[in-house]
Amino acid sequence: MIWYTVLVLATGAERIAELIVSSRNARWSFARGGVEYGRRHFPPMVALHTGLLLACLAEVWLLDRPFLPWLGWPMLALVVASQALRWWCIATLGPRWNTRVIVVPSLPLVARGPYRWLHHPNYAAVVVEGFALPLVHTAWITAIAFTVVNAVLLLGFRIPCENRALAASGASAATRA
């Protein structure tokens, strides 16, 4: 269980690194006339992602969840893959990537990297990590709860908000970079 705790804490450290990059990128966007959308749904998302990490540890430690190699190793591979996809998204968008919805008007949509195939590849990484990280150590209650709440937030609020923000900024498939 110690190594799993280290994995979850490392994921938390990665989240802090994301917030640092996001803060720097927000300043870049606002300096270029960036407009923020969806401020109301951001705090619940932060709470959900923080809760994921805490629940992973709580469920494994308090309910004495075992490590099952047939499940744990494939889930660990998915966690690593989701992190790789997330940082590929960050690298592809460069200063335009953010944890918040900030759009610089008139900048074209990005159509390279993982954005060649998916409109919201970062959320694919979030979805995979959200079920895989808990299942590395059979925290199935956390995996189910996160997946359901995350689906509500992503499909009901975040993705529609991003799509509206991009449409309002004038970005379209015809203006892909």
C-alpha cells in the first residue's frame, strides 16, 4: 500500500505542476485579451479532482483493498498513458492550455497533436485516469463515484461551456491552426 500512496501523492504533485502551468498560461491569455467562461463549474471540478486523490487513499487504507496484479498492472499502464496524453495536450496547446476555460478571441483552433483525432483529448485522459488510478489498488467505490460525478460535470457543464466559448470567440474548423 505504501507504493500506491506514493503513486497517488505523485499524481497530486503532478496536479500542482498543472496548476502552475495553468496560472502562467492564464496570464499569457489575459494579456492577449483572453475571456474566461464557466467560472461557476470550476470549483466543483477542483473539489472532485482533489476528492479523487483523497478517496483513493481512504478507500485503500480504510477498507484494506488488496492489490490484484491482473487488475492493478493494466490500470497502472492506463494511468501512465493518461498522464502522457495529458502532457501531450499541454505541449500541443502551449500557452493556450489551461485548467480553466480561457479563450483568446480570433485565435484558430489547434488541429495538431491529439487534437487531430479528438476535440477534447485532455478529457479522455481525465476519464481514463479517473477510473484507472483507483483500480490500481481495487478502490472500486472511488472509481465508480468519480466516473459518475465526472461524467455529469464534463458532459453537463464543462464540455458544453468550452464549445460555447470557442464558438463565441470565432474559432471554427475553418480556422484550425
